[in-house]
Amino acid sequence: MTAIAGIHSRSSGGPYTDLDKATIQLAGGKLHGCKFMTSDDRSNHAAAKALGLEPTNSVIRLFLDIRDIATLPTKEQIYDRFRLPIIEGLADGIDVFEFLNEVNLVSEFKWGGPEIYVPWAKDCIALIKTNHPTVKILSTALAPDAATFSAWDNAFASGGLYAMCHGLAAHAYGAQENHVDDPEQMRYYRRLESRLPLVASHQMWLTEVSLKNYQATLTQRRVGQLYGQFASTLEAYVAAIYFFTLEGPPYAVSGEEWVSHQDIARGFAEFVPPPPPMQQFQFEHFHLDGGPPVTSNPFTFTVPSHDFTLEANAVPVVAPPVTPSKMTQIIEPPGTLILEFTPPYPANGWPPGTQVSVFARPA
């Protein structure tokens, strides 16, 4: 697997139970990190570490439950709310923190759009980093919602929020087997590839990965196998992924809760990535009796009057390098339009032959 694979901690809070621990063990030692919530205390950090979920492979989401909050908290109130989880996380070796969750949904941020959120979040993050200089902040993961994602993502980029962060956070959701490699489903995170140069690490954390409401077409065990497939086919820029979720009663209905669907862990444990393709070789030269290399093929020679050796040498077949094609955007009149590309424009350009769709919207 190219990225660290981990599990999302208990969604309903509380200490780890024997069932939680047994479920993690069913994954066969293939889970190496945890996405904790602010409701997880140090005892849960310790319990996870004892099960092989290392702190250095883990993150803590600084989660804001807005249901009982009438007005937008000040940056000082936000820091006071998150101060203890940050201190405890750092003490336990966890230094990566995800700031809030899916704020492009009104259920997660009800005080306005990105024009309100971006400057407010930047002030909150700046205060956290001032008080705890070693923390690594991940950007707020946006819900993969086609109606709102682009506007919020563009605001994060243009408003400088990404630039304040150590890495990008994103979510990957699907419901069917063919969603695992679908750019509109579990590979939705690829829309953020062009933002990687904006964050310090140039990396991305997938802090929620899940297939849900799949029961009509998939078994739990197959879901676990698909998780293994997903984890083994990630891009090099993905640092870690966390499967949603270890525990949470509402997610038993959607099929996402691992403790009530333990065959997910079993399927994940038994997945074996297919072997890499066989290396291909091609002829390079002959040697006759240790003589100079002969590149002729076929090679015609005269048999000498003594025993002799014929050596044939091969070299690996190396695909020629592909030079991406870089694009210059021109908007006339300047500033009137924003171009949205699918797939997103990479920092170094698209490979030749890439099929690209472009949509122009008013700025």
C-alpha cells in the first residue's frame, strides 16, 4: 500500500470497548493509524497505540458540533475549545490536526458561505499555530457535493487558507463496486490535485473513506476487499487514509460501522494486491568468446576450432518519458470568467492525449 491505512475512531465517543479492539485486530495488522475526534481522550490514544495504530500515523479532527451554538465563535473561543485535545495529542505523539469538517454543508457551518468561513478559519488556525508551533494543520475537508465544492475550494485557494496548511484533507465516498475508481465518487479527491503545491507537504490525507448503503449489491467482505484495492491504488501524494468508521450506531444502518459489520475487517485483511506487471526485456548485444559487443541481430559467426562461449545480453524495456503539456489561460476581458477543468489541471500540465472538459462560469 502506498499510503498509511487507518480507521476512523468511535463516532459516538467514549472509551474503546473490547468489541472495538477485537474488530481492529480482525484487520490482520493492516491498519496502522487512527483518525481521532476531539471526544477521544488519552486513554483512547493509548488503546489505539497498543493495537498497532501508531500516533505518528494518526490525526485528530478538531470538530465543532454547531447544534447548540447560536453565533459564530470567536477565534479565542475556538482555541479554548480545542486547546486540551491539541495538548493531549501532542503529548501522545500526534501532531497532525484536521480543522473542522465539511463546512460547505449548512449542517456543519451555518453562519455563511466561504466569504465568511475563510477569513474566520485563517484567524483560528493562526492562533492555534501561534500557541502550538509544532502542529500540522490539515485543510477542512469539503463534502464531495457538486453544487458547492468548487466555490468553496476556489475560495480556500484564492483566500490563502490552503497556504496556511500542512496538507490537504479530503473525503472519498461511494456506494457500489464501480465507484472505487470513479472520479465522481471515491476518486473525487483528485479534483484537489492542482492545490497540492499550495500546502507545505504537497500531500493529501483522506480522512473519511467509505462505501455506504451498498447492501443490495455488495457483501461486507467484498466491501473490505474493495477497501484493500482502493488503498493499494492510491497516488503517491496521498499520505494516509482512514476508513469510516469503527463505531457509530447511525452507521450500522448504512453498513459503514465496522463493529457491527466485522466481515469488512476480515475482507480487508484477506485482500492481496495483484503482483506488479512482469518486467520486459529486449536484446542489446552478443559477446563471442569474450570479444567486443556485437549488436547485429541476427548475428552470423564462424565456429572456431576450440570450445567457445556465446553470451547474449538484454536490458529492461523502458517506456519513453511523457512530457506534460502546459497550458496558458487567457480570459477576455480579464477577470470576468473562472475556468473549471475535469480532470483538474495539474501543476506541471496534463499528459498528451488526456481528455479534458472545461466549464466557464462568471467570476
